[in-house]
Amino acid sequence: MKKTLSLLLVIVLLIGGFVYLGNVVKEKNSNSDLRVTIVVPSEFGDKTYTDSAQEGGDKLIEYGVNVSYIECKGQDYKRQMMEAAAQSDLVVCMGSEFWEIDEVTKEFPSVNFMWIGDTVESPANNKNLLNVVFAENEGSYIVGYVAAAMSKTGVIGAVLENDDSASQALIAGFTQGAKQVNDKINIVVNYADGNYGDEELGKRLANELHIQGADIIYHITGKTGAGVLKAAKEQGFYSIGLGRDIKLDYPEYEDVILCSMKEEIGQAIFTLVKNYYDYGTFDGGQKVTGDCSKRYISIGLGRSDSPQLLALDLRNEINILKQGIVNREIKVKTA
């Protein structure tokens, strides 16, 4: 009789255990039918932030999330955001072009949104919107240090998107890092007026800076950035990438690329959407910052077999600087 009772108790415990495990799995996958649409301002394949967003989306698809894409091709941003919202539980918008998201979130209160790379003025007023920005000033501090350490002329440059607050924060970090090496370094800047797609423009802007003495130029991505690389190859100066690891994107220019300041946009999208998919976690009404401490800002040096133009000592200094920023021993300016 005792054996029979013991056996029944074991069976009950086993069944209870399986039920418990089943509930855990079911709770974790509470959003298993989640419909996500990633909206980008231009088209994929242009080696800019849009490709980073697609990398994150493709990784989510591999994970099992239902992801679709909308390429705005430079027009009708609000309309296409609304089309995404009409067919989705979560809409991820990539880039500052989607500034009308403030209005769209209010028109679709039952849909959640993520704005990657920018933020509304008052995040708390949009409970269904999570704003995600990146501490570009932190990464810029590190590559500014590299540029000044490698410069032979004492002049370094930058070809940036727009003369706006984001670029000012980026230049503030770049300048601070450079002046840690050489307080007499001269920084010259040109702006592409929001144009990522003009190789000749990038080449011209870079050549103008090179004429002023810049022998290392920090620059935006896309075809405009490719123009900077072409100028670097032709004129014999070096470049530093911004946003993506351009050694991976442009292996034909590896011999003029020192490094890149990477924003881990794809990883941020993957992590945030995955948490929502797995656990229903959504921090709407907030602005979150992807920085060095969260590993969303990093320095790209290409593949493991890519030729390295930075000496080992300088690469070690990069790691020390990054840890100093993480530990808040180094406070990077924002403007």
C-alpha cells in the first residue's frame, strides 16, 4: 500500500512539474503571434543605418518573430508609418525622418512603437512609444583620440550629415578625445545636408577638408561616405567610419580605413523586440540611451583577418578608454 501511495505521489509531482514547465514556456512566449513592422526611410542595400535595422529584423525572423519591412524610399513617412500601424502590434521606425511619429502614436493608441535613433520632446506623453537614442559622443570621443594619435599634420576632419544638435554632440566628443592627445589639434568639419546618397558630394567635401590639412576624416555612411573613402584612396589620407564597421562594408578600401565608431542598431532592435516577444516587456513613455556600458557603442576593426592600421598599443588604449567611459571615470561632453 505504501509503495502504491509513493508511486502515485511521484506521478502527481511529475505531472505537476510538467504543467509548471508548460506554463513557464507559455508565459515566456506570451507574444508568439506578435506582428512587427520595421520602417526605414530609404531602401535596403545602401550600407547605412537602414541595413543595420534589417540585420536586426532578419535576426528576429530567425528567432521566430513575424517581421515585415517597409522601405519609404525618401517619401510619405507619416502615411507609411500609419500603414505599418494598421497591420502591426509593434512598429519600429528607423531614423530622424519619422518625426511625425508623435502624431501617429496618438492615432493608434493600441499599437506600440519604437523610434530608433531619435526621441520626441516629451517621452512621457506617449505611453505607447519607446525612444531609443545612441551615445554617439562616447564612441566619437574614442575615435577622436585615435585620429589625433595617428595624425601627422595636426589637422583632422569630419564629414557629417547635418549641422544639428546630434552632430554637435558627436563633434563635442570627437574634439574632447582628440584634445586629450593633442590640445592644439585643429578639427575641420563639412556637412552633407542630410544626403547619404551622393558619392561625388562626399568626395568633394572630403577633398575640401584635405586641402585644409586634414589627414584623417571621420565620416557618415552610404554613398556619400563611399565618396570620402574614394577621396582618401586617391589623395592618400585615412578615414574613420561612423555608424557601421566600414571595413566590412568596403573591403576594397581597407588600406585607408583606421577603424569605425559602431552603433549596434541591429542588436538594439533585436534585443528590445525579443524582450517584448518573450516577456511582453515594453517600456513605453521613456527614452533609453544605448551607450558603451550597454555595449551598443563599440569600435569596429573589421574581420579577424582584416589588415590593422592601428598599433597594438593604440588598440589597447581604446579598450582602456572605453572602460573609463563605462566606469564614468571619463565624462564625455554632449555639446
